[in-house]
Amino acid sequence: MTDEDASETAVRRDRFSGGPAREFLSSLAADAAIFEADLAVDRAHTVMLAEQGIVDDAVAGEILTALDDVEAAGHGELPDGEDVHEAIETAVIDRVGPDGGRMHTARSRNDEVATCIRYRLREDLLAAIEATLTLREALVGAASEHAETVMPGYTHLQPAQPTTVGHYLLSYEGGIARDTERLLGAYDRTNRSPLGGAAFAGTPFDVDRDRTADLLGFDGLVHNSMDAASARDFLAEGATACATLSTTLSGLAEDLIVFSNKGFVELSDDYSSTSSIMPQKKNPDTLELTRGVAGDAIGEATGTLSLLKGLPRAYNRDLQRAHASVFEIVDDVREAAEVAAGAVATADWAVEDLASAAGEGFSTATGVADLLAMGGMPFRTAHEIVAAAAESIDDDAPATAAAKVDEAAREITGEPLSAYVSSEEMEAALDPAHSVASRDSRGGPAPDAVAEALAASEARIDDDADTLSARRDALAAATDRLEAEVATYV
Ligand code: ARG
């Protein structure tokens, strides 16, 4: 490119983005999030151009040296531009002269920005994955400590059947394990390189797309060049995976808020807040914010899909508005998961109060019906008998419960309770701790079943932690490869 060509480019840019809509068009400020990504993409692309003989080694060296200088100056020192890609290119040309403009050979901002946002988002996703592991570890830690702590279990917010704190906490570990899987899936589909797709229609230059993908740590390509420049489904997938995680978190937060309100659990002061006027207050604010993040995350997922809906092929500028808010929500949800992990790890469960509440609301009724059915009665008849007795059984009278069930049994079947179960069996069924211990089906709350589930959860967390380290190691190795290549030119 001659000096004259370069100044014509500048004139052209001024004509199209120097008007009253300049600020509206520009994403430069928001692009701070992809400043580092863009530098990496520029470096990998320049190295590849040199290796393919598209740009001289000496010019590549000058461009790569300029990029180091631009990086040292920082995003805040970039010249004005429509976006970070244009601003960095201008900064390189300012340092190198018109030859700096060779950096943009065989690419477009369309494949460039798509590459940058994948490069950035994958880091955010890995951090979110790590937060899910931290939370799962906290849940498993507290669950193993409270594997035998009996508590009331609820449906419809009413006491339903006694369970254990360990069983309850592992229910969330199971959900969040799926959130980890979803985020890993989102990561794997995000981590593909669109670079080399150019504007959407490929390039006549002999580019090596696999080489840039490798230097940037991508696990392969978004093959079709039109798909490469246009696709943002990975943003929708990251946002929805986070919205789903945040929804799981909001349920956990809500439970803990309600449990702390009932005096079943005491949150650590570190995860509580107080009132500026009411001195006696200790409020579960961190959990309320955790619950609140779900609203934003659901909004973000909906917003991303709404922005993408109906966009024609190939590139449209609407896409510029798609990613910055996804980066933010992934961050917010990650933080919410970390806070939930801290709250769970430091919470103090009120073992005695939980035990005495566990039998409230005749919560052992199902166990009594099960017992009658085990004694040979059709379950539906047993249900009817216990339901009839339940109407007159109050919380503090387990002693009278057996007599009332006996009365109902005689009325409905004409036979006494003793035709089906012994009085010792009946007494045991009415005891919440015994009731829990009897439900030892796989995945159930009995201590043996919880112990088995704990071991399985721990193994699964270890596997996922290995997967996470492997992903991180692969990215770090690619960064080293790129640095080493760059060093041969500068
Ligand atoms: N900053 C833009 C984005 O984030 C990339 C610019 C591509 N512009 C264009 N007119 N094709 O999507």
C-alpha cells in the first residue's frame, strides 16, 4: 500500500464514521473487554501471513513489535475508531507506516470480531465452570457433615416427609453438576475458530486457518466462512447455560433464606448484612442478591435470542450489540455461584431444631402407609386409612397416632392394625429419624444411600475438575506457542 492509498482509506473512514452517528456506531469503549483478545488474534494472523509468504517476515516483525507497544500503552491510549479492531490497526499504521495496513490482509472485521468474542468468552466460561465446582465442593462438604442430620422435607412449602440435610444439599449438587456440563458444552462449541472466514465469503489468499486456530488455542474451526462470520449461537448458549445455572442458584438461595427465617440454619455474618436503622437485624442479603441475579440472567438470555432472531445472513451490525452484555452476565452468575458456595460452606445448621421440626405436620404419614402396604394391605387402602387418621393427629401427639390409625383401619377394613403390623414397627415408622433410615432406595435420604451419593458426587467433581484443568492447560500451551512464534519475528 502506498502512502496515498493509506490516506484514502483514512478519508473513506472519516466519510462514513465521522458524522453525527459516530458515537452510536462506535463500540470502542465496550471493546475494552476484547482488547487483549484482539491483540492475540492480530498476532496469530500476522504470524500465519508471514508463514504463508503473504507478508514479508520483516514487515511481520514490525507489525508484531508495534502490537507489543500498543498493548503496553493500553486500551485507553488507542486512537479513535469505530471499534477496537480499527483502532488497533490505526495504532499499528501510526507506528509502522502504511505497511502496518498489511496486517488486515485476508481477513475482515467480521471474522476478526467473531474470533475475539469467542476468545474472550471461553475464559469467562471457564471461570464460571470453576465457580460451579467450588459450589459443588461446598455442598458436598456440608452434606457429608450433615449426612445424618434429620430435617423436614417440603412439598408445596408444607412439611411432607422427613429427610436429611445431606440429602437436601446433594439435591443441589446434582443440579449444579448438570450446570457444569452445560457450561462445558457451551465452552466446547464456543472454542472454534472463525478466523479466515473473512467478511463471510472466504479469501483468495492462501491462508492457513488451522494454523491460526492452533496458535489461538481453538479446538478446530467454524468451517463454513459464512457461518463463521455470522454465528452467535454460542453467545445464546453461554447466556442460557448461565440463566439455567442462576435459576438453580436462585432456588438454593430461596431455600436458605426461608430456612434461616425459620431458625433452621444460621448464615455466617460474612454472608449477611444489617439494617441502617433497625439495630437488631441480620439479613440474608447475599442470598437475596444471588436470587436476584437470576432475573438479570434470564433477561440476558432472552435479550440475546431476541437480538439474533430473524437476522439474515451474513453479517449485520446488530451483532455488535450481542456480546458485551453476555460477558457481564457470565461474570455476574459466576460471582453469584461463588457467593452461594461461601454461604453454604460457612452456614451453621441447627441440628436440634431441625430434628424437632422433622416430624411436624404428621410428616411420617407416608411411612405409616408404606408400612401398612408392606404388611400386605393395598397401598391405596393404606393411604385412605392414614388420611382419615391424619385429620385428627396433631404434631405433639405421636403417642396417640397409632391408636388413631388403628381406629381408622377398623372402620375402613373391619380389621385391627395388628393384622398388618406390630406396635414396635408402628412406633418406629412414626419416628422421623427411623423414617429417614428406612428410605434407603438409591438416591434416597437414608445414611447409607447418602454415603453412596456422596462418593459419586466427589468422583464426578474430580472428573470435572480434570476436564477444566485440561481445557486451561490447552489454552496456556497455545499462548506459549503464540508467544514463541512472535518472538522469532521481533
Ligand atoms: N465492531 C463490529 C462488531 O462488533 C465489527 C465491525 C464489522 N463492521 C462491519 N460493518 N462489517 O460486530
